Amino acid sequence: MKELTRRDSISLNGEEIEFYYTKKKMKNINIRIKKDNQIYVSMPKYVSIDEVKRLLISKANWIMNIRRKYEEVESLKENKVLENDAKVYLLGSVYLIYLVTANQNEIKLQDGKVVFYLKPERIYDEKYKENLYKKWITNLLKEEICGYVNDYCNLLKTEKIPVPEIVIRQMKSKWGSCMPAKKKVTFNLSLAKVPQSCIEYVVLHELSHFKYQSHDKKFYQFVEQYMPDWKQRRKLLNDIYSKIV
């Protein structure tokens, strides 16, 4: 039989906050804060709700810090619907979308906005707008990446690093992937959102795999030889921009 989940509230650091609790066959009280910022408590059947509240109060600072972090991450995320004034990231900057009725369907970066020029029948066609935007940012990112690839391949001529085939696609857990045997490098489409300095780091990182395939000491020494500040770029990429993809 499924355990019943109940709702209650408590004042933490002066803020009234709801939490959900479920009594189960267990020994200890377990507190979870999910990405929706809701607090969920699993508790032994013999434990009283007052005891749970005392525990929540004792962990108030920890709970509030996690909730604030989730709120910060949520504020960074793009709007899901591509409509007027929706927020999107491009090359590390935030842009607002502006929809314009036009005779042809295209996207342009104008006056600090991402302008969708759309035929009247496409203005409210969300699927079409998503596909159009994906194609546009794919081209934008590929142009950016190809510039860095050409620059570094020229710089690394003596290292015998080839000019690879460039593929852009959505990836779940990597910013890039190198296949030396096929002379092919795949980049995550989400790189279109990050600063150019981070894109440049990912390009050099993947090209370096043509010389050193594993992430050993020699690999990172090689990267640092051509990009002394790679650690700062990687930190920016993983600490901030990994939260918006």
C-alpha cells in the first residue's frame, strides 16, 4: 500500500515554508530538497511531526541555502516558449526575443535582440520556431567553432594536428568529443550559449586529444602551453553555464 504524503508548514529564518512528509518503515528522518524547491521529509512511523519540525529548524540555514541556489539556477534558465521578450543566451550574453511579421522566415541579431521574422501563419507555430532557432544557433556556433579550429590548427602545425570534420549536435553530458581515428570532433550545441572564451577552451581541449587521448598530466600541460588561463575558462564553463543547459 502506498504511503500517504501529507503537507504542513514551518517558519524558517522568518519565512513561512511548506513541506511534505511521508511516514515509512525506516529508522531515521530523511530530508530532501528537490529541484522544484519543495521540501520532502521521509520519517519513521513512530516519529511525531513536532520532532520533524525541530529537526527542520535546526537545519534552517542548510535548507535555505539550497533553496536559494535552486532559485538562482532557475533565474538563469532560458524561457521555454519562443515569444516576445522571452530570454535566451547567445555567446555568454542574454538576449530578448522579438517577433516580427514578414514575407519570409528568418532570424537576425539586431539592436541587442534576437529578431524572428516570420510569415503570419508561423508566428504561433512553436515547433516551427524551435526548429528555425535550432538551425540558426547551429550555424552561428559552427561558424564560431570553425574560426577557432582553423586558428589553432595553424598554430599547432608542428604538432601534426589535422583539421577535423566538425559536427554540432545536442549532447547530454559533454561539451565536446574527439574521435582521432576518424579525424572528427563533435561539439555540444549548448556551447552556443556560453562566452567565446569558453568555446575557445573547448576547441583547444578537443584538438589536444589528437596528440594525447587521455586526460593525463601531459595532456593538461599541452593545453596550458597554448592557453595559460584554461582553468579559469573551464571553471566559468562548468560552474555557471552548465546550470543553464
